[in-house]
Amino acid sequence: MCGRIVVSRPVDVLAAYFDVSEVVAPAREPSWNVAPGAEIPAVAGTRTGRRLGMMHWGLVPSWSADPSAGPRPTNARVEGILDKVVFAESLERRRCLVVVDGFYEWRRPAGGPKQPYLLDLADGSGDPFALAAIWDRNAGEVSCAVVTGPSDDNLAWLHDRMPVRLRRDQWDEWLDPANHDVAGLVHLLEAPATVGLRARPVGTRVNNARNDGPDLVEVLTGEVQPQLL
């Protein structure tokens, strides 16, 4: 699952980090609480290199006659992704990396309030990282959905699903527009996660998508992860 992301770095910094040769994304304000339906930065592959642009978070297939009438899925489950018409062609031909500094998941302890957690790189580097995603274009609007898979073993206490993260050495294979090997792409998505994450509790202001600001990622003192029985 991936329902809220953090993208706080400027476009030029993201372009350099992801070795982008073409930038079509405009300058944007940092956000620590990006919700589905927003425009988010994403890297796609072209014949001449990588392109950084903005995509609408919520996939609308090119063949949809009325985009406002149907669902706009923000996530695509890797299990059976080739069996769903809305995802299959994009997996084969239109893949991208959604660029994030982190994302949020929520846990509701028995008898307790809903608690948000910030997930970012486990090494504490604070670097951005890449979520596997697919995209499509409808009536001039480019939209995308983040691919999700079963949760990492060490994060199953928080949520049973997590977005698929790709390492730097996997980016070329995923982004190559000439790569139509869907079996190999699914294998890449299903491989055990190697981009480790940590989960740390943050304040409940992030629960409201209208709230924003760097204070949303301030980590609460106390237990980072519930004690598991």
C-alpha cells in the first residue's frame, strides 16, 4: 500500500540524483504530505536517456472514453498485474520510477488511535529512493500507479503491503522502453526487497491531507516499532 508520500527536494536535485538527461517538470514547492490525485515527480525512460516529469497520481488508461467516470487506481498489485487490462499494457510498454523521500503508513493498535509512521531508507542517509510504477496517457494527461507487493518481513507488523522499491542497478532494466520481457519484469518486481526501510512514528497532523510542512516528518520520541509477541 502507498497512500501518502514525501517529496521535499527541488527538481534539479532529483534530476541530478537520478541521472536525468531531460527535465520537463516545472519547479515545485516541497511537500511532506502528497496525497493521491496530486501531480508527483516521476522518471521515465526514453530512447535518448531518462526524463523527469510530473504525473498525475491515479492511473487513467489511454482507452478510457470518460476518465472522470472510472476508478483511478493509485496502486497496482504485482500479483496478477498482467491479468488486469488497466495495468498489463503499461507494464509492458510504459514504466517509470516515482521519486520519493519517504512515505507514510498507518497502524491502529487494538483499542488505540490510528498512528502514522514515516518510512524512509533504513541506512538513515536521508537520500531519495525510487518506487516502481507504471504510467499511461489519456487526453494529454500523463498518470501513474505505484506497484505494490507483499510487505517486507520486518515491516509486516505495520502493513501487509509495501511499494516495490528498485535499486540504482535495476533502474535501467525497468526504464528501458525497448524492454518488453514481461516475465522478466514481473520477476524483478517479485524479487525480495533489497532497499531496506525503517518505520518511525510521527504526529497525527499528517492524517489530514490538507496539512503540510516539515514538522510532519518530525519523529516522535519513544518506541519505534511495537514489541511483537
